[in-house]
Amino acid sequence: MIENFLGSTADVGYNRPMLQTARPKEKPGIAGPPHERYFDAFGWMLLARTFEEKLASLYRGGRITGGVYVGKGQEAVSVACGIFLRKGDVFAPLIRDQAGRSAFGEPLVDVARTYLGSRQGPMRGRDGNIHRGRPREGQLAMISHLGAMISVVVGSLMAKRWRGEKGFIGLTTIGEGGMQTGSTHEGLNIAAVEQVPLVVVATNNHFAYSTPNEREFACQALVDRALGYGFEGYEVDGTDLAACLDVIGSAVKRARAGRPPQLVVASILRLAGHGEHDDFSYVTEDIRKQPFARDCLQLAERFITENKLVDAETLRAWRDQAAQEVEQAFSTAQKEPVPEGTEEDWCAISTRVLCDQAE
Ligand SMILES: Cc1ncc(C[n+]2csc(CCOP(=O)(O)OP(=O)(O)O)c2C)c(N)n1
């Protein structure tokens, strides 16, 4: 079994057989994939979509307590955020980044454990959804307050620099709604002042909850802000997997090469509600017909099929493999115990001693 770059033997991750089969068939006259990581990336997108569909169905069946937030339509952007990072880098994903988290090495079973409240999960059953992290492996736990993670990543990068580490970068994601917070402004500003090797990928999915772009910001294009902050800025069609890999991959390379911080703004439509509790009925038919509303996973699959990059059988095998991994992750997590309140010695905002004294 091949070890992934984190040196772990996660039950999913870089060891997946799907990745080994995900190679273009060498046939004369048939073009190869448009990016060397295209099939790898497609595999992670498929896995994330399959996982989140299962998650949504468990939520609807009342099997999950708390909220479920999915990245449907955002997988191409997200996977490109995780796939180019390596050991020593810092990754701070947000709620729609399962594809990127998986590509960066997060074991799928840990995601299932978190949602199902397993005591063996990274949150030990105390968080219902997306605040999990793996700080030792460079994946920071998400702070919900929008924009807060930018400063956290900047701080992590400064610490690495002071420790004399070399060759690392940081990447964090943000929504167009999150781009409007004061914390984002502070984070972007200090990143450029300190010239840290940072990539910020902002996904404009056209709504923050139900608030549309015209009520979020008044500038023509969010990428125009890059210049004002001292970043280099790029835009990408977030529905196009090859473009996401090119543009975000290049931004990662530039950050690693010591260029100023990088801002990439991707455009998509969120193809689900803000969370599974939201029917997104505020998204009009007209918006659903826009080019940015296309489904990145369907587009990538169509591209693969129309260009005969792999045959139908291989595609089916990839889908089956994803479904199998998802089933395995959930069935493992479902068998594990949840925390027992009376046995817990952990306190959120205090120490056990202080709690005991107060009782
Ligand atoms: C500072 C702050 N204000 C408000 C919220 C509540 N909130 C959580 S998600 C969200 C919408 C985020 O929209 P966007 O940044 O566009 O990301 P998307 O959910 O569309 O991916 C809001 C307002 C928050 N978490 N933090």
C-alpha cells in the first residue's frame, strides 16, 4: 500500500485504488486529460459528492443532529485548493470544502464520525459538523466567524518562518459573503504587509445565506481588491475543473516561489441550500440558467465521456469505488459509541477544577 504524503495509512486518501485506475488509457489519437491531476481531482470530487449526498439523506432521515452543509457545485474549486498542498503546508478549509479536505488527506471516516457524534472522531463527538481539524497535519480547525481563518493562517505562516522552515505555503478559502467582513480585511492586509506565502481562494457562489451579490458588495469584481491589498489576483470559472487546477495550481506555485500573496476568485452557483435545512427557493430560474450555475462534476464527467478519456466501464468503477468508500466510512462510524455526558472530563470554556468548585 502506498503511503500518502502525510505518512498516514488512512482508510481513504492517497491509497485509494481508484487513483491507480484513474489513468488515461494510452490510445493513439485520443487526447489526454487537460491537466495532469485531472483524474485524481475528479476522483476526489466524486467522493465528496457521493459522501455529501449520503450525508444529506441521513440528515433528512433524522439521523444527524445539528446542521449539514455541503459543497455541491463547489467541488472543482475545492479540490484544486487541497490537491497541490503538501506536507508542511497549512490548509484552512471552510464548510464547502470536503473535496479539498479529502484531497489533502482527511480520512473520510473521520468526517462520518464527526457528523454521527462518534467518540472516536476528531471532535470526540462534541461537534456536529464542520469544525474538525488535524492541526498536526497542517489542516486547521475552522473558526465559524467568517474571515477569522485568514489571520490564523497568516500567524501560522509567520511562526513557520520564525522557526526557519522553508518551502511551505498556506491556503485558505472564503466565500464572497465572508469577503465582506472586517476580519477578512485585516487578514488580507497583514498577509501582504508580512509577505507570507499565502493563497486565498474566494468562491463567489452568488449567495450568502439568501443574500444575493448586489446586497453584498458594490464593486465590479472582487478580484479588483487584490491590487488594493498588495495581492496578485486571478479569476477562474469555478465550474471548469481544468481551469480551477490551472489557476489555483499556478497560484500555489507562485506563492511557493516567493511571489506576493495570491487571491483567486472563482465564480459558481451554490447548487444546494446554505445548509440542508434551506430549500434555496430564493434562487430564481433565471439565475439557475446562468453559465456559472452549471454543475462542475457533471461538466467534468461530460468532458471525460465526450473526449473518450476513459471508457464507461472505468467511470462506473470509479463511481462504485466512491460509493463503497462512503458506505464503509458511515458503517464504521455508526457502530462506534457516542460520548457519555457523565463520563466526560472535558470543559469548553473552563477547567474541570473550576467546574467542580462551582457545583
Ligand atoms: C462574522 C460572521 N458573520 C455572520 C456569520 C453567519 N454566517 C455563517 S455562514 C454565512 C454566509 C456565508 O456566505 P459566504 O461567505 O458567501 O459563503 P457560502 O455559505 O455562500 O459558501 C453567514 C452570514 C458568521 N459565521 N460569521
